[in-house]
Amino acid sequence: MDRYFHLSRTHTYSLLFAVPLLVLYEAGAAYLAQAGGPALRNGADVMLRTLLAAGGVQGTLAFTGVLLGAALLVVVLERRRRRVPLRAGVFGAMMLESVVYALLLGVVVGTATQWVLEGMRLRLAVGSAGVGELPLLHAVVLSLGAGIYEELVFRVLLVGGLAGAFLASGLPRTRAGGFAALLAALAFSAFHYIGPYGDPWEIPSFLFRFLAGLVFSVLFLLRGFGIAAWTHALYDVFLFVGRGW
């Protein structure tokens, strides 16, 4: 078991585990676009594309190529430093672990949110009005995009960047990770209310997303990007399917 947790936490397994999620999202978005529907992209995806476009990376193929190239580079560099054996069983166990976390997430975060809201005499409403109006396939594609791109932006870039900055300033590792997780969770929750497709501002939903962001940050810090991304995507998919799409 210790061997599994060690291997699954490596950059090699984490990134390779996340690649199918990226491919599924991009393939789904391309299929929906070819079917004549409106352009369907996750907000974090759009934000990253805009930033890279400013640097000259234009188009889906170039954008996806940059992401896959960066992931491959990290994997190659890690495997040059140390031996990381590739085992199919580890990927299978990582998927099972992600499914379990996804199933538990709504119960744990929802219960914690309701405990806080009870003291404020508020009630948690489950679901998102904007996404709830979409057909099932559209909702699933957006779920996959949320898993890969929101975890990339808010966990890899934001939590990782902030934790690194806090460590460089002299903070102990635990405090650096904790402060980074808190700030990233606030940004993650606030992100869902920005733009024309953002949800209406509500304290209950903001608190729920903040706590969910904390959970994803802890997963990222303890279990890596791949498991955090798949947990996020699967949670959203389970939520949409469970609501009767």
C-alpha cells in the first residue's frame, strides 16, 4: 500500500493519469462544436487560452500541444532523476480512489456547509442554475473541463505557486500549504460568479464551493494533480446524472 501511495503521488503517474481527461474534454468539445451547437468551453480553459494566445499560442491544437508537451517534459525530467516503473494496476487504483473521493465529496462538503449555514439561518441549495439548463452531454463535457482546467489553474498554478512563494519567504511547509489552500479556495469559489455565465451571488453556494476548493487543494497537496482532477470531474458528472439529466 505504501508503494502505491508513493508511485501514484509522482509527477509521472499524476500527469499521465490526467491526460485522458484532457483528451476526453477536448474531443467532447470538438464534437459538440461540429454538431452545430454553440462553443462550449470551461471558464478556466478560456482564461488559459487567452493568456497563452497573448504569448502567440493560437488555436486548439497548439494550445493542447503546449499542455501535453509541458506534461511530457515534466515526466521525462522526473524519470531521468529516478526510476518510476509504470504499472497499469496503479492507474486503475487511482481511478478507484478518485471515484471514492468523488462520491464522498458532496456528502462531506455539503454537511460541513450546512453546519456553518445553520448558525447563519441560511439554507444550502444544491446545484447550479446555469449548468442545469444544459443537455446531459454538454454538462458532462463541462464537467471534464472543470476537472482538468480548474484543477490546473487553481491547484497546480495557484496553490503550487503560492505555496512555493510562502516557502521561499521562510514559512514552514505545513503553513505554506495551508495558506495557499485557503487563498486558492477563495479564488476558486469567486471564479464561479464572474462573467456573463457566472452564477448569481449567494452565500450558501459560495461557502460550498470554498469548502470544496479546500478539499481539492488538500487532495492536490497530498495525492497530486491527477487524482484531484479526476475527483473534481467525476463529482460534477455524478451530480448532473443524479439530478436526472
